[in-house]
Amino acid sequence: MRYVLLPALALILAACSEQAPTTKRYPIQGEVMALDAAAKTATIKHNKIDNWMEAMTMEFPVKPDGEFKKLHVGDRIEGTVVAQDLRYYVTDVKIAPR
């Protein structure tokens, strides 16, 4: 019985010692190219996001719903990308004056 419990205990302790993924925040600036209301995503043509990615056009989830509701196609925005592992979303959206 001891030989079964020791490996099981080692696995449990190893799982407990794993750290939660690190959440990082990056400023984003760009232009809203398209919106998907059903998915709550915005396609944003953005400048380089320092220490994360080059300038490109890509789709971002926008959270919470109130932040998504602010957006219109053609808006120039500033905001924050919150990234954790392969998951990310845009929040703290500010619309630049036209």
C-alpha cells in the first residue's frame, strides 16, 4: 500500500506547487475595422504592442460588455490588452476624438 500512496502523494504535491499563469497588461492603440456583436469581438488594426507583438490587424475579444458597446467601426482607440498564456482580451477602451 505504501508503494501506491507515495507516488500519488508526489503527484499531488507537484500539482499544488505549479504556479498560476502570469497575467500581463499591454497598452494598445489602433483602429476598429469590424465588430462581431454575437461574439463580442473587435477586429483592430493596431500599432506594435511593445514586448508582445508587431503591428497587425487581428480580432480581439472585448470585455466587459460595456466596453464592447462603446465601439463603432472606424473608431480610433486606446486601451489595454490583458494576456494570460494564449488567452487575451481588450479592456479599458478610450475612443480618440475625431
